[in-house]
Amino acid sequence: MLRLDCLRAVYSKLENCLVVTIMGATAAELHSLGHRSNFFYLQHAMGLASSTGLGLALSLRDQKIVVFDGDGSLLMNLGSLSTMARYRPGNLVHVVFDNESLLSVGGFPTATSTGTDLEGVARAAGIPTVLTVRTVEDFSTTVRDALDGTQLTTVIAKVEPTGPAGYVIDLSLVENRFQFRRYIQSLKR
Amino acid sequence: MPVSLTSSKVIFDALKQCDVRLLSALPETWLVHLIRMADEDPEVILIRLAKEEEGVGISAGAHFAGVKSAMLMQNHGFLASINGIVSFAHLYKIPLLMLISYRGSFGERDPWQTQGGNVTEALLRAMAIPYSFLDRIENVERRIRQAQTLAESSLQPVALLLTRDLMWEE
């Protein structure tokens, strides 16, 4: 399963969500499908995409939030799972693309390649719904159902360790950040 | 426990007067009353963290959402947050109002706090984070308001160091 195919399969569903991605391949691939002002790419600060999603979800209870996380990023901030589980906002969907690799920094294998089970970790942390998917069809159905549902969900998507040729996108970090905030303010008018 | 209830109340009220509606916190002795006040106030969202760096992401999310926030932590929590501050708050121009209990400074009896006390201000200066002290109850409201104003106008982290003189009564 390719991450790009997963993103493509749910792209239309993201139109009415606030989307936060991690750095590297995930940001570049979502951007390549067509940038929208409701997408925020966290191009550094590994581990904090899920925390950002939690802050959004608890501040905007009527808004659906999607975080596209990765195994390397989540492993840097496993405590985030326990914090998300503690407040379990039903408007947050946490997708973890697990390619068992720190792909964007050279492809070093992460601990999920040697047996760490992120589904088990998330479930034991107290996330109410945790699912692992291995096909694009399952990914699409699971993420769409989670977005239509009312329970905090973590989806572990097992994907190939492949990505785009480059990671730089034609959008400055600060421009993206101001655009994202302005989009959210426009929802309140 | 000789943590000042009076000072804690003045700090909490000052945060609310600045429209702070979301507080992230990792418990530490000096913050005990502040965290309880946040927990009991229905107008404030309290998020108890596993590690302080999470608070950077949470405050960024709140900022995007138009909600004013503050972070409550010990100076060792500030040390644990440094990458998030640099590679999120500084990189993306995110306002952070950080209230940091200044452990390990003059009067500290706990040996394990002392090394963090040595480096706190040096690190704030190295990171070009504007900071000031909450040391006298008469100044608390104004300092918090000024720090919040600067964080919002400059779109960057601003720190207030909570001192022993303000927080500890014995």
C-alpha cells in the first residue's frame, strides 16, 4: 500500500476538515494532490503534529480534525497518545502512516520494524478506537467512517517505505501557517 | 504545603483577564494551586501533559483556532520543550505565553533542582526569548498582561519566571 494512494483515496473527504501533517514525504505527497488552505504541514518539530491536532480539536469542538502522523514522529512523542486518550476528543482522527522507516532522513528502520506494535501501544494508552489497515480500500473506508463518527480514532496504515523524489514544497512555512489560521477564522464568520 | 494560594489566585485571575482560555500543564509543586484552579474553572480548558513539549503543539493548535493559551511548567519542562519551541514556535511564528517556575535558584533546598536553575536564564537568552519575572504580587497582573501582549504582537514565545519570593511562603 502506498501512502500517496491512501491520501488520494480520502482527498475529497478532507475538504471540510482541518488537516495537520508531519514533515517530509507525507507533507509533499498531500501537497502534490492539490494544496488547500485548510492543510497545515508541520515541517519540523517531529512528534508535535498529534499535539497540534489535539489543541485544535479541544479548541474547535464542532470541527473535524485529521492528523497525518508517521511511525517515526509518533515514536518521538508516544506520551501524546496518553494525552489524546485522556481528553479523547470525538472530532479528532489520528492517522499514522507506518512505513517502519525514518524515510525522509535516509530510510533508517524504526522500532516498528523490529516488533513495536503501534496499534497495541495506542490501544493500551486508552485511545477508544484503534484500527490497522493494509489496503487502500480499507484505509478509505476506515478513515471516512472515523470522520463521520464521534469517537477519537487512531488508524495505523501500513505503507511502503517510498516517497516522492524531493520534499520541498512551493509554499513557505509561514505563509502556510497564516493561511491556515485565516481559513479557520473565516469559518467563524 | 507553603505554596502561596494568594499569589496563585492573582496569577490565575490575571491569565483569565487576558482571555487565556486554554492551559497546558505538567504538575509541579509550585503550580499545584494554579492547576487546581484551572481544573475547577468551567471557562478554562486544562490539558494535563505527559511531557511539556506537547504543550507547544497544543498551544499552536489553539492559536490557529483563535483561542488564547498559556503553558504552565517547571524550568526543567522548559528544557524538555526546547526543540518544539525552536522548530515550531520560532519557525512558524507562534505566540506562546510560558509561565515557568524558576526552581533551583536562590533558596532552593532540593539538590536535584539546582542544575536546571543554573542554565534557565542563559538558555532563554541564547534562544532570544524575551523574559521577565513574577516576583512581587503587585506586579503580577501587569506583567502577565504585558507578556501576553508581546507574545501576540511579536508572534513568538515569551517567558515569565515564577520566583520563590512569589510562590513560596515560609
